[in-house]
Amino acid sequence: MSACPTVAIDDLCVGVCALDERLSFRLVNSAFCRIFGGDPLDWRGQAVIDLASQMEIDPFLAACKQAATVRELVSFSSVVREGGNSRHVKAQVMPSGKNDLIVVLIDLTEEMTARNEQKLQLDRFHAFLDQSPFIAWVRDAEERYVYINETYRSHYQLQPRDRLGRTPFDVWPSETAWQFHRNDLRVIAGEDACSVVEHAPDPDGTIRTWFNVKFPITTNDGRSMIGGVGLDITSHQQTHEQAFQDRLARQIKQAEDNTRLIHLQQLQSLSLLASGATHDINNLLAAVSVYSGLLEERVQSDATSLEYVQQIRKSSDSVITLCRQLLSFYRRSSPPQTESIDLSKSVRDIAATLGGVMMPPHRLQLLLQDNLPPIRGDQLQLRQVLLNLVLNAKEALSARDNGTPAPGVVEIRTGTTSPGNSRGQQVELQIRDDGVGMSAETQARLFQPFYTTRKEGHGLGLAAVRTILNQLGATIQCDSSLGTGTTFTVSFPVDDAR
């Protein structure tokens, strides 16, 4: 054999040997000697069987026999032992000439070592993820799951290959899948990791809150994927929300306490002012009462004048009564003097004295039901309730007129409710007007002391009404909307002691 082929095969990084028909070595290159040891010249004339001490010889002999018989390339793998070391080789036997064979041996030791090391690292990484408290997953560019860790499988009660090859839209409710998809797009668009809070149902339907970190992955072969790890923060969130609700409740209570304290101080100040004012008014009205009494004796023969004088006395008595009720509202020092009352009769009597309140073109309309069950109340307090509600209705009509008076009606109705409701049978008093109506914001603050929408108002009338009704065990409701009018409904409990 010429020198040129020898030089050529010595330059190869793979082991090469030539065998004659007796399977004896005719030629080996340097790479062959690096695998099996020795010198190229030492191997000439030796038989393949001499390699039995270094490798499993039967696969080698079988491959040689097959290649010589079928005259085709035959491959096999083996482990070579040399000097206490092992090498993994892949051999290819091919026919050459009439009876010769060429054997090419590829040393895979470094590749196998690297592969084993990579597998060891991968096993360690999987062990780390599987024993982590975090769920972990990887999805490919088509959003198909290609990996989930043991924590993920355990939490969602999955078998090892469950969910692999499927997308979120295949395994999650639509709303959850779209949530995952939108957040995945953020990672793809930004090409950077992002943290998100996501919600997903457990197998039993419980919705859990997860803090997830998602990040892009590029594989060695250039494929793009999305990885993620997640921590269940449901209990932490619930604890945080409960702490927030408790803190908010404390702040609201403190604000309410402060508001009540301010109102109490205002009421105390107004109580002192009202006491002084009542004293002065009583002194003034004493003179009015005396002189009107003297005048009444002198005009007995003049019916018209007598009516005017009597109206003066009634009005002064009403002012004194209202002052007393105002003091009672703020002091609340003595309970009302209650008695069994026929509501329709009392309303009829009180309405007869309201002629000076409802002036044309407005009028009162009474729709009173007779033979009502009696209620328990105080006549003077009932008068104050009705007067305040009628005055409120009159103001609503005046506000509607906008400077051009138009006929308006304030309807006063009495009746009963069905005995089958939760509070039992009730006796109702309704005052309805077709005035300007009220907004929802106004209705929400309607009974607050000092709240008023009128420049000349003091915001005490309806607050006093609610206080009186609370003392009597009655309730009041308001139904109103802008432009359609207002209806106040007062519900009295039936007097069971009759």
C-alpha cells in the first residue's frame, strides 16, 4: 500500500483500520491507536480476535462477517477498555476490494460524557423544581404545555403526561385561558420577564389567586417558549383583604363617632339658644294672648273680627307648642304623653287649622279612611309631624312654580297595610305632592340635622319628624324623583293596648 493513503488516513480524527479476508489488520491509523493503544506498525498482521481483551468481540466479528457476505455497510456500538479507562465507540464496517474490509471507529466518549452530564444536570433541575413549593410550567410558541413540575401535577391532581401537548384553551375555562393568553402576549411583546396576579379554579371549583412570574425561553435550536413559576397567595390575599376591611371599619366608626360628637355639640349649643329664644317668645306671646283675650270679648258681635282674633290666639298657641317640641327634640328629657288615637280623625282636625299654610293656588286634598285601627301617639307631636310634612310639600310646589304660581295639590291619605307583612298590620299616613321632587343625593341626607336645600331653611324639620316617629315606634319612608313629586309614607304600629 502506498504512503499517500497512509498519510491521508492519519490526518483523520476517527479510527480507521483495514482488514484482509482472514480478518487480520493490514493497516491502522493513529486515531485507532489512541483508542486501543500501541503503534500502527505493531497492529499489522494481528487478528481482530486479539481485541477480545479490550472489547466485546462478538459484535465486531458478526459485523465483519455480515459486511463481507452482503457487501454493505454494517454498524455496531461497543465499549473499549484500555488502561483502566472505558471508551464508547461506534463502528462502521464496509467492504473494500474483493475480500478486504475497512472499519471506521468513532470515539463517542466525550459526547457520551457530556450527554450524561447534561442528563445529570437535567435530573437535578427536575428534582429541584419537583420539590419546590412553586408550580412550574413551560409552553411552546403555540402555547402547548411541554413541561409541568410535580408540584403543578400534585396541586391539579394530574398524571405525569396529562396536559402535555394541550393549550390553556383545551384545559381551562375560557375566561381563565384568555387571562393566561393576554399575559403570555406581554412576555412575548416585551421579551422580558413579568410578574402577574392570575386567578384559576382548582379541581373542586375553588378560585385561587396566584402570583406568577413568566419569562421567555430560547432553546439551543432557536425555538421560543414561555416558562413560568407560580405561588398560591390566596390565603395571604384573604388575610390582607380582611385586615384592610377591619382597618376601614375602624376608620368609618371613628369618623361616625366624630360626626356624632360634632352633632351633639351643635345640638347642645342649639338647645341653649332654643331655651333662651323660647323664654323670650313666651314672654312676647303672653302679651299677645292677654290682649287677644281682651279683644275677643269686645268683638263678640262681629263674627269676622272674632274669627280673626281666634286665629291669632290659635297661631300663638301653635308657636308655643312648636317651641316646646323643639326643646323636646334636643333635650329628650321626658317621654311623649301618648294616648290611643284615631289617625284619620286627628288628621282631619289638624288639617282644618292649616288654612294659613296652604295658600291658593295650592290646596289640600284629604283621602282619609274611616274606622282605622287606633294608634298610640301624642296629639301635639302628631300635629308637628303633619305640619312639617305639609310645609315640605308646599315648598316643593313653590320650587316647581319658578315664580309663576300654578295650581298644586298636597294629598293626605290614610289607610292600613296588609297584616301579613313582617311588621304586622300597620296604619299608614301618606303625604304626596306633585312638586319639583328630590335627587337621590338629597334623599340620602334628608333626615340629617342641619341639612337643607333652602337658603332660609335650618334643616331641623324632618330631623324632628324622624325623632318623634322613632319615639312612637313608627317609621318613615320617602319616594321621590326629580320632576315627578314626592311621597312620604309614615307607618304606625297598631295600638294593641286598646
